[in-house]
Amino acid sequence: MSKEFSRRQMLFASAGALAFTRAGQLFAQHPPKPALELPPPQIVPVTQHSAVSVVRGVNRRQAIHDALVGIDQEMRQGLKRKKSVLIKVNLTNISNQLASTHRDAIAGILDYLGPRFKGPVAVGEAASNDTMAAFDNFKYSELVKEFKSQKVSLVDFNLEKYALTQSIDSNIHPTPVRIASRLVDQDAFIINCCIPKTHGSVTYTGAVKNMAMGAPLRSPIKETTVWSDKHKIHVNGHWQHNYNMFLMTQHLTPYFGATVLDGFEAMEGEGPINGTKVDWKVAMASTDYVAADRVALEAMGMDPKWIGYLQYCGQMGLGNYDTANIEVRGEKLEAIKTSFKLPASVDDELKWMGPLEVTPERPPQPRQPAKG
């Protein structure tokens, strides 16, 4: 028995083996063996550097505004070519505010846009439950009144027309997925606004996942026939879930404008809904969604090699996943870095790093002689 294996046995045998505790303590989780060689080889290179603005403040709304000011030049270049702005929020749960985008984060974005963009602004989502009820619960209607001059509207993507893309089903066959047509609108500058959280299926959720899983639609609440194309992304375990999110991101990336990560109150543990609050007071912004998530992972003390869909996005050139190509503006990462507690299921989630587990095909059965 090797020393390395003995050390791991000792860690797993210790109390709270699935716990991930605060800074200065050890991970209890380890990638499965044999694991794939990571990081994977770059297939499509990213030819530009990316900037991620990081702000720490005592007011959520102001911190979000200031984070966007940190990438003002990049924002202006994108906004000047667009006719409208779409703020894509995250309504993972329609009543738990910690799990869903806060209205003050949206207000911070609107504060930034006010003197810089004169077109209409829509705030939209395709929630797994009742999107309009979530708007009411989280007082989004107050934004419409406060920012009347910016022509703010609230939209439920599930009630609108759809566009089509594809994922792969449980048999690895292409299958159509209905997505929000607004997320593939060439005339809209799309701003993602979500909370960085640990996640009980893919370990981390932030900018990229909010878009990839927020795009697929479900049946309107009042329809008698119930369906959800979000389930088409989740099929067949952690391997396929990660890959399908990459496929969705590959389709959506040409329409990305900017992302805001609202870490004023982030989530750790059993995210994306039942985790606990991290009183972090941090906001991040970037026009590169992949780079924003990469910086967030660094600041959250999480191993970037563990996040499969982001590995694929970086490998295929959808954004910078190499910190050597990312400029962090504002706060130094050392000043905000902490260690987020991971979900209890993380060891199972990391199986995507190893070989695909498949059921062997059934051997041919002998023909039965015909009767009669």
C-alpha cells in the first residue's frame, strides 16, 4: 500500500469525510482514479486576453455598478452595436432569495446602463417553476417603476417563441432542445446576472451554467400538457450533463455580452438551492463568461480542474480558462480568497474525470426455432 493511498484512507476515515472546511484545512474529496489527463489539450485557441473586474463593497447595488465600471471600455464597445439589452437573471427557486438573483443586483446594472445606453432593457428568465411569481416575490416590479426612463420590462421566456438547438440524449443521439429566442438575438446585448454557488451535480454554478441551463424552456404554468426541455441537458449522469452544457454554451456564446457575478451573498454547501450563505461582499464583471467563472473559482478556493463543462468551454476556445490570459482588475484575489464548503455529493460528481461507466451491450440471443 502506497503512502499516498494510506494518506487518502486516513482522510476519508476522518470525521466529516465529505466536508470541505474553511481556509487552512484540507479537502476530504479527491478526483477518482484513473482520471483523465487534465487540463485537456487546447483545440481552439483563444486569441485575446480577458479582463475580470473584482470589487468588494458594503452595498450590493454599488458594488455591481462599480464592477461594471471596471470593464467600461469593453462594455461600451459591445453596447454601441446593439439595439436593446437583456438582463438574464437566475431564478433557481421562486421563493428562496439566497438562491436567486437579487433585485438590487439588477438595479446596479441599470445604474451603470443609465448614462451609457438609451435603448429598452428587458429582465428575463425561464424558471423551472412560475417565472412571473418569482418576479413578484423578489419585487422586480419595483425596477420597472424606478427605471421607467430606461423602458424596463419583465419577460418570462417560457411564454414567448422559441429557437432550436440540440443536445445528446441517453443513447448519445442528437435531440432537439427548445430555447429562449431572446438569447440568440443578434441585436440584444445580453448581460448575465447570477450568484456564484456550489452545485450538487456539477460542483459549481455561475455565469456559464446560468446561461446553459436557463436557456431551455418548459411548458407555461397554465398549460395542461407539462414538458421541460431542461431535463434533456441533465440526462445520463455527470459525464453527459457536463458535455450537454458545453454544447449549449457553444451555441449561445456568440450572443454573450457581459456577465455579473453577485457574490455579495454567495452560497456554499448544498447549492444551488439548499446551501448556506457566504457573507462575501464581492462582485465580479467581465465580457468573457468563462474567464469570470475561472476567477470566481480561484477566489472560492475551488480546483478549476473539477468543473467539467468549463474545462470543455476553455478547451474549445469559448473563453479564457487559463489565468495567464486573464487580467484581474480591482481587488487582488488574495484579499477576497476563501474556501467554500462543497456539496456532500462532490465525490460522485467528480466521476466525470474518469472513464465513462457504461452498461455492456447484451450479447446476441440464439434464434428460437419456428414452431409448426
